[in-house]
Amino acid sequence: MAEIVIRNLRKEFGDFTAVQSSSFKIEDGEFFMLLGPSGCGKTTTLRMIAGLELPTSGEIYIDGEEVGQKPASERDIAFVFQMFALYPHMNVRRNISYPLVSQGMAKAQVAAKVAEVSRILGIEDILDRPVGGLSGGDRQRVALGRAIVRDPKAFMMDEPLGALDAEFRERMAEELRALHDRMGATTVYVTHDQLEAMQMGDKIVVMNHGVIEQFGAPQDIYDKPATMFVADFIGSPSMNFLQFHGSVEAGARQVTLHHHEFEIPQMREPFDGDMVFGVRPEHVRLTDDAPYRAEVLATEYLGTTQIVTLRTRDGDIKARTPSDQTARVGETVGLEFNGATVSLFDNQSGRALRSDLNEGVLSHG
Amino acid sequence: MGDVALREVTKTFGKTVALSAVSLDIPDGAFVVLLGPTGAGKTTTLRLISGLDRPDSGDIRIAGRSVLDETPAQRNVAMVFQQYSLYPHLTVRDNLAFPLRSPILKTPEDAVARKVKEVAEVLHISHKLDNKATALSGGEMQRVSIGRALVRRPEIYLMDEPLSSLDAKLRADLRIELKRIQADLGATLLYVTHDQIEAMTMATHVGVLDEGRLVQFGPPREIYENPVSLYVAGRLGLPRINALPATLFAGAPSGAATIGLRPEHIQQGEGSPSRVVRVEHLGDQTRLHLDLEGHDLITLTDVHTDLEPGDTVAIQPRNPLYFDASGARIV
């Protein structure tokens, strides 16, 4: 299995720069997510690691060996695509064994390998079926089987669940993660679905416009976003942003937002100018007596919790509250924020200001 | 706007029973969501009400009159499909105006213009009115196709998974928009989806369909808290309700075969030891995958929990749901 190190990786397509200058490290055995909206460079990054695209500059190390300019066939990596292409004229067994047969592996060995892989994937009973009549899930399992059977150093997966419907996707995501836990193979996985990334990933790289916005463990990225882009992209509903003009000193524990004082994590840098006060919906509390007032615009029941949309004089806010707390559309309530979780951003650049909360996580200084 | 009623409606396609003796009352001004997996009969219900299909037996009444002998146009319903079908050669404005210019309605042009402007504002597409329909993003196209229904004042709006092809953020925005529009207009709306979040957040009433039968009908909260069966309990709630053998815990009532545990029904700290298999940090919530005597279950825990795979957590039920061997709820 493999450790993958990316250093100053860049890719240009003519005038267009798909990936600016990426550096990150994928530990051996990690389930690693490349996350971002379409066009952010995540698939290009994956294809460069796999050797399907050659970088314009920068290095890719697999287990210490620089492979950036080597062809895919010399990298020992298996690729699983969004549109899983199976050989339609072959049955499941022949689809899975194909990569081994084409390598010239002995028949008995191929049979043993296919048996092992189909057991891992739970598809032993469909081995002799043609792939044409299979359900979406079974087709995906066969595609995975064809990747696993070679025992590659690492797996590259490009939105392998993208084409499946929501309920089934959830199940396949769990299956895929459980499979990874059993096999322990380094996996690099591209998705635009933040929930999928949070759910399955050990580490996440969040990309936007060819630039890495943040790199870290899912919960850290959620709690301590490095930029407004990350804060907005991760989480559903996403982080609330209240824009204001003001200043904070290094060491400050409070900020004044349109004449209201709010607690914040202790600041590590001063700032003066246009700022954004960022708070997650679950850290907004509705109380009768808080002086910061808001009008309830909508409530959305979700079982144990509900999402309440509120209008403040500084913009709309969403709160996640217990569903037994009543909130009536049209009424005015007071809002409190859990100060320990608040992020402040520079409104112009979008970067998070350094504080007690995020100091250990932010790379910029 | 009107109320719509189905009485003992049955529809078969060859040997397949799509709907089986379904009775359903959609009150005037209600937002009814039909929920169920593929093949449960959701879309068939819409097509029968709209007049695109005829029931084998039973009656369909709109605003008190039986409509079985009426054409779709006579029934005065507006339908929005999952696949938006806009006229590609027309602008957004003309696409929106199209239903109003129908020879049956004969709307004066100034009224058409006013209506189109109003609906475009509601759907935030005013700035695209002069674009060709083909020059829009997927989300914009779907808003136009919803808009084309909204320009009319039918007895009922029928919508078939109109948001399912949109991305998550836009879907969340349009959920609130649609709910607001419906409430503002006092419109009667029947909406079909397999997305439980749409059902819970928008509906005044949820109807749960299972293989052509309407198995429960009521407000979302009632369906969630008081499901009549294990099947219904599994339709709402994330993470999904855990269904385990009732004998795993003491205190099951007689006849109980299955104990149903939603995350809020699992108390941590006391009871049977379970092994942590996986800790899933989703940001606003952290899911614990547990193994209890060989049975998988998923619950929620403190967002910043220290628990790791291999740890032991004691759990016990708290006000769980019980079901008999057929899956029916035991109260």
C-alpha cells in the first residue's frame, strides 16, 4: 500500500489553469477526499495522481518515488470512474478477472483471486450472470471488484456514487467505507457532495478555482473553516454570515456588531474594516429575552430537530433547534450565539481571522 | 383552489397493481406530500388526478364534482414534472406566458405581462426573462417550469419530484420558496417525492405509500412520532430507525418481534455493552456505528466525542417503538 505526497502540483490547459499549486500528503491507508464544486480542479488532481494527465509542473511521490511524468501503467493504481464501464458481452466473473488475465496470470491463481474479491464484495451468487441485467448497486460492486482484484497500491475514485439515487448512495457509501476498513488500501476519492466527504473521509482537501482552500480532518474543517468558501461549502444548512464594519484587537473576547456585543473566541490578530461574523445553525439559540431580535420567516420540521429561518437587520440566519421548541412564522424572537464556536472573516479576502478556536488549524499566518 | 378526494381508487397495468383501493382527502389549501420508494404508486396517483390515466375503479372528485369523465384540460389542474420540458425556441417570458395564452383561457395581454412579472420575481428569474430557455442552467430551467404552473390558478398543483435534479443548495432554497408560495397563494398542492427531507419540511400532510396502498396519512410530526408500522417508521428519520429483535432488551410487550430505536430512543451510559465500530463526524452531528451482540445499529453522540472504534458503550432503550412479526406497531 502507499503513501502519496503532492508537491507544488500545477496543471494548465492552454490559458486555463486547472490546478494552481497544490501540496498535500496522503498517509498510507487513508481514505482521502478531494472535495469542491465542479471546475475546482479536483478531478484534474486525481487524474494527475493516477497518471491520466501529466502535470505542467510539480511532483507526485508514491511511496517515496517521484512518478509525476510516468505513464499510468507504471504507477500501479486502480481507477474507478463515475460511469462504471463494464464489458457488456462478458459475465461478472470475466469482467472481474479481465485485468488479471490480461496480465497473463495463471488460471488457478485468477480463480482464487476472483473468489476472494467476490466474497469481500458479497457478489458470489451473481458471478455467472451477464452484467446487462444487474442492478445499479451490483454493477458498481462489479466495477469495484475489477479495481480491487489487482491489489494495486492505491485506489482513485471519481464520484463513483454520483449516478445513484440518494437512499442507495447512502448505503453504498457505508459499504465502500466498510470495505476500505477491511482492506486498508490508500484511497483518493473525488466528490462534490460535502456530506459524502464528511461521512467517508479520514482527511479532506477542499478545492475552489484550482486552489486548495483547506486541508484537514472533517470535524476540524467543519468547526474551524479557513475561509468563507469552506464555511459555506461544508455543512447543511451552511454557516450563517452576518456582515458588519468594525474592529477587533488581538486578545479581544468580544466583538460589537451594530451596537450589540457578542462573545467570540479570543482573537490572535487585530483587524479593522469589513468583517463577517460566522456562526453555524446549531449554535444559534432562540430565547425570548435576548436583545438581538429577529423575525421568524420559516420553520422546517426534520424529526428531532427543525431549521428555523430568521430575518435579522444584518441578514437572514438559519438556526437548528430542537423540534419541540415552538417558533411561529411572523413572530419576533431574541437570538443568542454560542461564542466559543464563532469564526470572524475578513470580508474582502474571505480568510478566517486567527483566534483561540482555529489557531492550530489555519496554515496562513 | 379546491379540495381533491380519491375514493377507493384502483389502477392496474397488466398484472401489476399500481394503486389498490386508495382513499385520500386533500383539503383545500393543503400541501400534501406522497412519500414512498420507486414503484409505490406515487406518480400513478398524480397521473390519475390529472387525467393522464383513468382508474380501473373508484372515484376522483375535485372541488366536489366527479372528474372521471373530464379531459385533463377540463379538470383545471397544473402539473410540474421531474424532467423540465420547456419550449427551447421561446424565451423565458414566452415559456411562462404560454399557458395563459391558451385558447381556453384567453387572458388579455396586459394581464399576461403582469402575471409573468409576478411569478418571475417570486422565482428569482426576472433578470433572465429575455433569455432563450436553452441558455439557462438546470436550476433556472426547473424554476421556469415551476413558474409555468404558477402563472395559472388551477384547482390543484400536481408536482412530480420537481426538485430532484437540482443540487443540494438550490434544493434547500426552493423548498422554502415553494412552501412560502403555496402558503401565500393558499394553493392546494399534491407533491410526490422519495426525499424524506422534502416531505418533512414542506408538507402539511404526508401520505406514505407502500406497493400501491396508502398506509398512513397525517401531519409529518405524527408520521415521525407515531408510525403505524415499521415500514412507515423507516421512511422518515436520519439516521434511519434501527430495527432489532425485541428480545435483545428486557421490557418488550407480548407479541413484539421487533424493537424500533431512533437515535433519541437510545440512552447511552447504562444497559447492554455495545462495541463502537465507527465514529462518523458529519460536522453538526456525530454518528456512532455500534455492534450489539452481532447486530448493527447507528445512533448519535456528542459532536466532539472521544469515542473510538473498539471502545465499549452501554446502551438501553428509552421510549422505543415496538412492532409485531408482520411489522405492525404495538402501542
